[in-house]
Amino acid sequence: MPNDFRYELIIYWSEPDQAFIAEVPELPGCAADGPSYQKALAAVQVVINEWIETAKELGRPIPKPRGRLLYA
């Protein structure tokens, strides 16, 4: 699944952090930030890969992307 990102992303501006935050609700704890929308998006793509690789190494389940979430 490398670089085939089908997880829903939430990207927003954080005033306290002075950065865009990109969260992946379906992957607990998976988030990244960046000074621009594009850099936050690029950073979260790296973090998604790392999250999935770590889950595999630990033998944990990897959620299948569900598409649009109701609470987002």
C-alpha cells in the first residue's frame, strides 16, 4: 500500500502551533504538521507509511480505509 493513500485526512490551521495539522482519524495517533497545507500533506503521507510499517512490525491490525467518516 505504499503511496496509495485512501485514508480520510483532516487538515486544519492551528493558531497555537502556527502550523497546518494533518490528522488521519482511522489511524490512531497518526498526525503531522507543516508550515503550509502542502507540507502538512506531504509530512502526513510519510507518517502514514511509518504508522503502517510499525503496526506490521508489532503484529497489530491495520485498519482498512473506510472513506468519508461521519464525524469529520
